[in-house]
Amino acid sequence: MKVKTSDLPGIGKSYAIETAEGSRIVIIIHHNGNRELFYFQDPDQDEPDISFSLNDEEARQISTILLGVDYQPVTEDRIELLLKSVRIDWFRVEPGSFLAEKTILQAQIRTHTGTTIIAIQRGNKMIGSPDIHEKILPEDTLMCIGTREQTQKLESLCHKK
């Protein structure tokens, strides 16, 4: 896959992506956060086969889906590697638990457990790569990465004492 970037003065930035299948995707990110996407099945054609626009919020939500924040398909060879070294787990934060109402920094999750919080699902909202100042709320679901032992430590912190 090849990616070519171009500055668009007064507009934003353009990314032209050649896919493994030989098609072309062009993404224009405007200064105001809006995105325009264009798909060309034949990379040499002038008019796109498909085009659409997204506002900043829509683009970020789709990005979390594409990044696999909520669901990550894993091939067999990656499963074997993951099971031997690291795992990704999801844990619901119970009201009254050690983590409830604390920021990631205040809870010192990495220090206490060795895990890293890679996302927080709060109702219908997904917070990818949360900042250390993000407050963990009761009923949040934490997506974390670490060894089996590390994630088990985090799971115990999510339960009510």
C-alpha cells in the first residue's frame, strides 16, 4: 500500500492511497475537521466511483471502528502469538470499585497492574487512547492490553471492594 500526502493551501491535507487490489482512495481532511472520501476502482480514472463526506465526529467514530477499538479480528497466527504474550480484555467498572471516579493517572493503573488502557466505552461513546486525565466512571467498560496476569489485576480493581 502506498500513501501520498499533499498540502492543500487554504483547504487542509490530501491523502491518496493505493490499495493492494489496485484501486485508489483519496481522503481530504479540511481545516474545519470535515472529511471527503473518494473511491476510484481504476486509479487512472478522473471521476470517483463513490464519494461521501463526514463531519469530524463521524470520521472519528468510523476511525475507532477501523482501528479495531471495539472489535479486533485476529488471524490464527496472531491468536497464537497473542495468547503466548499479550491479551486484550474488556472489564466493566462496578460502582464503588477502586477505579470508579478516579482518573487514569490517579488510579495509577499501569503502576498497580502493568496494563495499559487503550479505550473506554462509555455508553454508546468510544474513547480511543484515553488521556491520563480521563475520569473512569462507574459502568464504563475498559479495554486494556497486557499479560494474562496483568489483566487479571486490573479486573480485580474493577470489582467492588
